[in-house]
Amino acid sequence: MSISQPSCDSNLPNNDSMLSKFAEHLSKFVHYSALVFCWSYALLIFAIIGNVVLRYGFSSGLIIFEEIQWHLYAIGMMFGLSFAEITNSQVRVDIVAERLRRQTVRKWEIFGAVVFVLPFVYLCVVHGFEYVSDSYRVSESSNSPLGLPFRWAIKAVIPLSFSLLGIAIFSRLMTNIDALINNKDSENNHGN
């Protein structure tokens, strides 16, 4: 998958409304953050190769490599959710939406974001920071003697990635509101 220029909605023409510009700036922030975090997958490949070579080539795997792999998976996946949201590449069930007008779909997306997604993201961020704080306070580390210390660092991925996801959701929300206010949608169906 190639990483293209960010866009809140590829079906919308470029416009000059303040709401739209702000949403585009937020999308670009999420996009460029994703460019940084996507490097976790390159590091993950090297960690996997190193672990395989040590385990099968020298019959001595290291727990630290296995834990690094899980941490890198978490970083890529958690921060990748935000990128999927701004590029509209997340998994969707469009059986009903493809039969609706685009304005109706936007209204449902606004409803879903405000009622379900943003409150969930808020809870994950607030409780995620508590989770990290508790881990830091007790100096939590791996159960394995040769495992990674500072378990709070990987736990910090939860509130940070959900914060980035909240920014991505908010950007899409503003894009949808702007499109409804300025009547940017044609009467065509949602499908391309």
C-alpha cells in the first residue's frame, strides 16, 4: 500500500471554507504522523528476521526480540487506525450506504462519530493515561527476567494513538458538517 497525499474525502473538490481548511490541516497532521509510525513495520521486519536467525540458526532465541515484535505490531496497528480513517481505507459495510444519498450517509457518519466514536475515543484516552500512570508508578516491566523494562512506554501507545484517532475522526466530522452546510454533495448515491 502506498501512502498518498492526505484527503478527508477524495470525492470533494478543493474548497476555501475555514472549516474545510482546518479539517485538511488536521488530516495532514495525522498523515505525517502516520509516515513516522509506519517505520515501525520496517523495524518489525528486522526484529522478526533477527529472532528467526537466532532461534533456528543458533538455537537461542531471545525473549527481548519477541517482546519488541509485539510492541512494534502495537505501534503500527494502533497508529495505523488514524491513517485508515483519514484516507477512508478502513473496513466498512456499505450494503445500506450505497443505496442512500451522499447527504444521508454524511448525516449518519456525523451521528455515529458524535454518539459512538468520539465518546469511545475519549474514554480510551482518559483511562489510557490512568493505565500508563499506574504502570509508571509501580515501575512495571516484563514478567520475563530478560524482557523489556518500562512497560509504561508501550502502554502509552494506547492514549496517544487514540488521541491521534480522535483528531482524525474530528477532521472527518468537520468535513462532513462543512459538506452539509455548504451543500457540496450532488444527489447521486454514495457509491462511486
